[in-house]
Amino acid sequence: METTRRLFLQAGAGIGGGLLLGFGFAKAEGAQALTDYVSIAPDGLITIMAKNPEIGQGAKTMLPILIAEELDADWTKVRIETAPSDEARYGAQFAGGSMTTTMNWEPMRLVGAAARWLLIEAAARKLAAPHDAFTTAKGQVIHESGKTFAYGELAGDAAKLTPPAADSLKLKDPKDFKLIGQSQNGYDSPKIVRGEPIFGIDMTLPGMVYAVYVKSPVYGARLQACDLAAAKAMPGVTDAFILKGTDWHGLQDGIAILAKSWWYAQNARTALEPVWDDAIGAPHDSALYLEKAKTLVKDKGEIKQHSGDVDAALKSAAKTIGAFYDVPFLAHVPMEPQNCTARVTATGVEIWAPTQVPNDGKALVGKTLGVPPETVTVHMRRAGGGFGRRLENDYMAEVAAIAQKAGKPVKLVWSREDDVAHDFFRPGCYHSLRAGVDAAGRLTAYACHSVTFSRDGQVAQGAGIDGNAFAPLVTPNFRLEQSLIETTIPTGYLRAPSSNALAFVHESFWDEIAHAAGQDPVAFRLAQLDAHLGNKANYNPARMRAVLQTVAERSNWGKAALPKGEGLGVATYFSHRGYFAEVAHVRVSDGGQWRVVKVWAVGDVGSHIINPTGAFNQVEGSIMDGIGSMEAEITFEKGRAVQSNFHDIPMMRMPKAPQVDVHFVTSDFPPTGLGEPALPPVIPAVANAIFAATGIRIRKLPILPETLATKQTASA
């Protein structure tokens, strides 16, 4: 990164005479947008600001570790606070795409290095000694004579100094790391265990009322009429009114009910009998989507990638393989449903929100209320899960509009049913695939016709084909074409977007190809890595080879016979700059009940695992999330979601949780994120393991026991 042009530092005195260190991200040459990252009190307490939203990915702990490492801080004397939402001062503040580590690996270390330099310089001036005569360790500056100064002693003097240019700072040699690579518990974990109010849903304000916002279950339906008298007469209700929608991403037509408690407001919605113009939903039906997809794949689609002569290669192949894969819509269902608290005054808007993109929320609230975005302040609250759902800030727009009309602080909380009905769903997709192999079992042709969804003529959010999807391109005869089905169903990004669907499709089909070619699935994949042709995705086949070989060794692949009804499956995937190979051990009963016994996961996310505890948690959580999604789906009837809560959206429960073996292969590349790349390969690994156990191919999700039992009977 260009540290000399984009990064600069400023020091100053804090309350009590301590050191405040600012580290700014310049928007343009000469910009003076600075803020505080590090403060050191005279008693030695170090406060470090965590700049990015915390959604369970561990950013609030990991980012301060990077600063504290270069600062040589005593971690037991570090306090962490969530930074204000202000991108002009902090640079990008978001949680998504597993980008937090990638974007902040160097900048946050520079913050710590600058603070350390200032403290050493303050000590050097005290002793009239050269700067390089000092070292640091655990919150102390140490002179070569043995004289020591606690950081708190130097903080006041350090605050008066001019920091060095960012590009003049020397970062630690990794061999000297004391914190990076050492496990640290999540900073908020004790508060979570104690039930302290740190989540968005915990927020309260003086004079606050509670709100529910009732919208049509058919997305985009307009409100025609609703008598509010009965709802207003319900116990505890203080007001009810209608709002007109302004933005499909934000405020939709609806009825706001305000009450002394959320339960009063929720009960009052039962008294409403709204009339919706919901004809817009008629064409949007899961059965119709499937029928249309099967028709579309018979024709030509838009060519997205093409090389060689696929048709000729398929015609001359010793063996051809074909399959049709069906991937469902999914809901995010984070444990904390959407919620937000707002206060609107004549001077500005304050929002307390569990959001992944606070700056986008500011813009949306400003647009919804017709006020300048700079008058909107977003206070970031810890989110009880996001998984991409909180990349959308519709709940922010709703509560802001309600609070503006109510003239008092408002806390909006969605029910679980609201959360499902008004999700921005992971879009479903359909894939018709064909491949050819020669007599030696080498892949000679690969063709895929994908059918996904569009909105207003453009590929819908989350429905695009990831540029990395075909990173391991190994045949000169390749064709990818795409057809679109127009939808009004709101779609968005779910953990490892695109990859979570495409990995299932293509890694399962690769398994089909391997078996058709009479080859072991691991050996087949290794051979294809050797044949890698290269493409624009910056895919490194050597890194994938390393994780695949390692997971095969750790899982004892191909070396032990398994009982009847059990099998191993393997899959690899490159996504979000991470390389993962995974093996799943699955057990299937005669009645179609399936369970994942164990998963081996090996990943390469660069040179360092910053916080091993957090990293292991992210991989294990991704695997549980991926397996859980294999039993879930969202279907639609006339534009409304059929499923509504956890009774018909199964989630991973503890009795079904497999043992997970996690291992990292380090490589000579900067560290990258871990929130997403471990998820995609577990889905095809499990599907391939079910085939190994039963001989039944899984080409459609979810995997329902009754469906699997029917196939078992037919196979027998």
C-alpha cells in the first residue's frame, strides 16, 4: 500500500496529560482528517480504538492486537473501545467480504509502531541519549544502561512530539512477535457471558418508545388501506400511523405501531387488517422458477467465458458426464433479528445500529428523511450475527422515519417472522453441466449453463458469478453461459456470496467427473492442479495443492475402510483470497437420516494467523453454518416466503455438530480474512461423502431425509 501518500500521523495530549495518537487515511493529497486510535494514560492504561463493526468475526479483538504488537503493549493493560463511525477520519469502516485483515494488516501495525517511536523519542530526550539506544517491552521503554520508563511516565511528553512519517517507520520482524500468533479470548466474551447490554437490541434511551413496523409479506406490495383504530386501542399502545415507502432497499409501505414495550406493540399488530395491492407477487413462485430454468438451459445463454471448441471436444470425448444442479434461496436468520434505535431532532439524527456498513446507513437515512448525510450520526453496536444481512440498512431507514414522525426516541425490533419475510435472500440458482474426459481420464471439455436471477434487467444482488469461481481452469475447451429470470424477490449477500452456491455445484460435479474417469477424487484434483492454465483470478495452484495434500494426510484419505453407510468426501475452493480443502466423514442411516461425524479443514490465508482462537472459531463456525444450510431453503408462493421461523428453517443443533479438525498451512503472502473462505467447500465435501456412503448423488439442496430415503429405496 502507498503509505507515504495515504497515511499520516498526529499526536496530542489527552485528558490527564496522556498520549493521544491519531492515524489518518487521506481522502486526497493534503487532507487533514485525523482521529484517535491510541491513548495512554499516566497510569499506563492503554486504550485502543477498534474501527470496524464487530459482527462476531473478532475484529474488535484482532485489530487492536495488531496495534498492541507494534506498540509492545502489555495486553493485560489494554482497554478496547469501539471507534465512532466516521470514514473521513478512520478510513473504510465495514464488515464484509473477509476484508478486515487484508485492509488493516499494515496500517494498524503502523499505528502501533508510531506510538512506540514517540515513547522512545520522549525517553531519549529525557536522558539526552540517541533514539536507537532504547528498546521496548510490555509497556516499558528500556535504555541500554538498564534504566526503564513506564509508558505512562512518558505519555505526556510523547504527546508534545511530532510523529514520524508513516513510511519512515520500521515494522517488527515477525520472529519478534509477542502477541500476533498467540491466542487471545474475544474482548467482549466476558460481557456476553454476563449478559451485559452491548448488542444493538440492548439499547435504551430516556423517553424511548418501542416500535414494530408491519409490511406486506409480498415484497413490493403497496398499502391500499388500513383502519388503525383497533390497534391504537390496544393496551400499552401510544400511537400508530402509516408510512409510504421511498426505496426498495430502505423504507417500504407499512404501518408503525408505537408502545410502552415491544410486546405491547407486537400484540397490537394482530388488530390490524391491512389491505395490500399484492398482485406484483403472482409470477414469483418457486415452482415456476424451476420450470423456467429447465426451459432456459435448453437454449443458448449469454456467453460469460469461452475458450476452445467445447462442442467438438465433447463429441470426441471418450466419456461425457452431464448433470442438473438446483440450489435454493436461503435466509440469513442471524440470532439477533434486525433492530435499531433512533433519535431525530431539529439539529440532527442519531442512530444506534448493529450494522455491517455504517456509512451506507448514514446515506440511506439521509435520503429517507431528506436531510444531509453529515447530520446523521451512527453509533456502531455489536451485532448478534450478520452473515451479509446487515449489509442492508432498511431497518435504519424504518426507525429513522418512525422517530421523525413520532418526535421522540424509538427502538424498532423485528420479530423472527419479520426477519425471514423481509430478508435480502441468498438467491437460488440452477446449473446444467457437461464435461468430457479422454481415454486416460483427463478432462477435455467443461460446459456450464447457469440460470440465476435479475432485477430490473440487471443481475440481482448476490446472484453474479464470482470471478474466482473457475480459478482452477484446467481445460482449453471451456464455456460458461448465463440466463436470467426476472424477480422482485429482494436478494443480497450471504456469507461467502456466490461461492457458497457455486462450490456445491462445481465441486460436486468435479467429483462426478473423477468417478466417471475412474480416478480417486483427491488424485483427480491434484492432477488438475498440475494442468492449471491460469486466469485473471490470481489463483495460485501451489497453495491449493498444499492444503489439499495436507487435508488428505490428516484425514487418512483412502487408507481405511469405513462401515456400510459411511463415507468420506473431499472438496476444495478458493474464495475471499483464502485457499481451503476439506474432507467430511458422513454417516447415513437406512431411513435417510444423515449426520456429519467429522470434518477436516486445512486452509492457507497467508503468512500469519493473528489470533488463533478467533481463527479456529471462524473456521469451525463456517463449517457448522455450511452444514446447517444443507437442510434449509426458502421457497416462494406468489411472491411471499413460505418458511417463517426456526421450525421450518432448520439450523445446526449441538447434537448434530461434528468434530472439526482445523489446520493452517502458512505461506509467504500477507494475511487475509477468515470469516468466509472455509464455508464453501464443506457443502460439496458433505454431498460427496453422502455419495461415497450411499451411491446417491446430491444435486439438489436441501438434503431432506425423506428424499434421501426414497432414493435409497429406489437404488436398492
